[in-house]
Amino acid sequence: MTAPIAIRRLNAADQDFARHLDHLLSWESVSDDAVNQRVLDIIKAVRERGDAAVVEFSQRFDGVTATSMAELILPRERLELALTRITPEQRTALEKAAERVRLYHERQKQDSWTYTEADGTVLGQQVTPLDRAGLYVPGGKAAYPSSVLMNAIPAKVAGVAEVVMVVPTPRGELNEIVLAAACVAGVDRVFTIGGAQAVAALAYGTESVPQVDKIVGPGNIYVATAKRHVFGQVGIDMIAGPSEILVVCDGQTDPDWIAMDLFSQAEHDEDAQAILVSPDGEFLDKVAASIEKLLPTMERAEIIRTSLQNRGALIQVTDMAQAMVVANRIAPEHLELSVADPEQWLPQIRHAGAIFMGRYTAEALGDYCAGPNHVLPTSGTARFSSPLGVYDFQKRSSIIFCSADGASELGKTASVLARGESLTAHARSAEYRIKG
């Protein structure tokens, strides 16, 4: 007989609640020295030897038989072929999801703007897309076509001229639905490479792989470590931690629904985090019972069990107001407000990657097809960062166009400030434009 799940129970009224919550939330994406050094060696090799190093690492780490980069490039025609190889239902779902993601992100697009001051000086901002973006996609058995849509579509909406995708193919294993998603999302080029070598190739360029301006997309510890090291040479989206969900429930939602919502994140991996907060202690008991009942029906039961026992929690609070305080303290990647009137509580939520409103809005809908991006800040970083969006693929340049009168007036102010900083050339450059 399977042992019951030992999911921790916390009570916000307890004196040591804050300490227990901090311990529960603590998670560090720490690359040990060995991983760090290996990644640095890979990056150095790719910078020095280009394609040859990428092929060598792909043979060693992914078991591919290719002997040249030409064998690791997929033409656009191959992506179109993938569309015909998936089922009609899969193609329809991909196209429907892509359209919803595209429509949502179209609303994020920012335009250039200017305004003219009374003396004729024009100030403003010019918004331009990145020239080229790189998209990392996990490969092999880890099929994430939804990540392809979520990363590539905002880039194309922003106007990025070329989206380059890298996807490892362990032992030559191509994933048709991932390639089909790339076709639907408008990916321009695909290289079947992965790991730190793919990140390095995108960041510095090789004979075959073009250098990009920004790298986005999830990966393992080697990919995350490589992204850290190439940041500055290129932009990156974020260093993502394990997936997480916080459900705030008033006790009136079906406990089976809530249990499955918790499972939906716990099944990602053993480090994923699923937390339920409710003022109703009896409801927490019911959800715990639902977890025990439903877990044996899950394909990833052992992963879910480990996740819930190591990083999950059922937290009782005194009332919904305190639930909001706890939610802001956690700053979750995904927040479900499974309550009667979610709009009442929305203004009190300050920190969350995505907020799912009401009993019917399962977080899983956001993962695939609701429209908003599922690339979200994790590990409390929702306190200061936002979901991936069109704005991540656009740059903003300031515009300053002074009239003669404007230059004269601004020059007087600049002169005083520059001389106060002992920057005489700054001052004199501005003073030359001051009208006598």
C-alpha cells in the first residue's frame, strides 16, 4: 500500500510562520563549480572553433552522428512537412493557440512617439525591433510546442526580422509537433543543436549559426548557466527557476479541481512548487483527501508526490485579507484566485506573474491557449519583473531635436550643471549654442 503524502500544513497565525514560509520558498539555481567550469570551457571552444566545436559537442552530449553543421540545419520546408505529419487535431489546436497568442500580443506593441515644446524643440522615443532573436527549445522527449509559440510569436509581432530556433535532437530524434509549432509561429531558421554550445553559438555566432541580439527560452542547468555567462554579449529573457502555482481559495471550489490544479504544476518536475492558501481549515482537509484519491490516477504520480512533499504546502489563514498578504509575500509565477468575487481582491495583488481569475480559470489554460504569455517570472522575481512580451523584443531610443531657441535655453542649465561637475568641455559645448 502506498504511503500517504506528507504535504506540509502551515498556519499563518503561528508565531514561526514567517520562518517556515521562507524555508519553503527558498530555492537557489546554483551551478556548482564543475558545471560552471564545463560551461565556460564549452563557450570558449565555440568562440575559438565555431561550427567544428558545436558539431563535436553535439556528438558527445546528444549522440548525433552528424559530422558537419550542414547536417544540423533544418530548412523551412522541413517545418512545413512537420505540419502534415501531426494529427489534424494537433494542427488545429496549434493554429488556434497561435492565433490567440498573436492577438493578445498585438495589443502590447509600442509605437514611436514625439511631442513638440513651445520653442520648437522636439522630444520623443523611437521604438525599433531587434534585428535577430534566438529561441532555445528543449528537445527529445521533452516536447514543448507551447513554448515555441510563446517565445517566437511576440518576437514576430514586435517586428524581429529573423527568429532562429535551436533544439537538441538526442540520437537524432526529431519532435514533429515542436517543428510544426515553429512553422506556425513563423520561425525563420532551425538548428538541431542544444546545450551550452547552442547558447554560445547564438551569442557569438559561428560560420553557420548567425549571431543574435537576444536569447529566450527555457533549458536545463547547463543552458541556464550559459545564458548567465553570455548576458551582456546578448540580451536574455530570464534565468527561470522551477514552475510554481499558488491557489487562493475561499473554500467553495470543488476540492478535486483544486487538487488537480496543484498537480498541474507539480508534475513538471520534483522541484516544482504547488501551494494552496485558504481561510477554511476543513476545506484544506478536503483538498488533502482529493490529493490522496487522485494521485494514483496520474501518469507522473511519483514526480507529483516528490514535488508536493518537498516543496508543497497547504496554508491556513485567518481571512481573505491575510491570504492576499501571503500571496504578495510569495510573489508566485502563477496565482489562481479561486474565489466568488476575484475582481474584489485583484487590486490587492501587487506581485504575481499571471493572475487566473475565478473558479473556472485553470492555470493550464494560460499555459497553452488563453493568449497571455506563459513565460513568467519565478522564485519571487514577480516582485520586479514581468511576463515575456513584445516589449522584450523592442528597443527604445530617445529623440532630442533642439530648435535654436531651445538649445539656447537648455544650454544655460546644462552649463551650470556641467561646471558643477568640473566637466568644462560639456559646459563649453552647450555654451556655444547660447544666443548672445
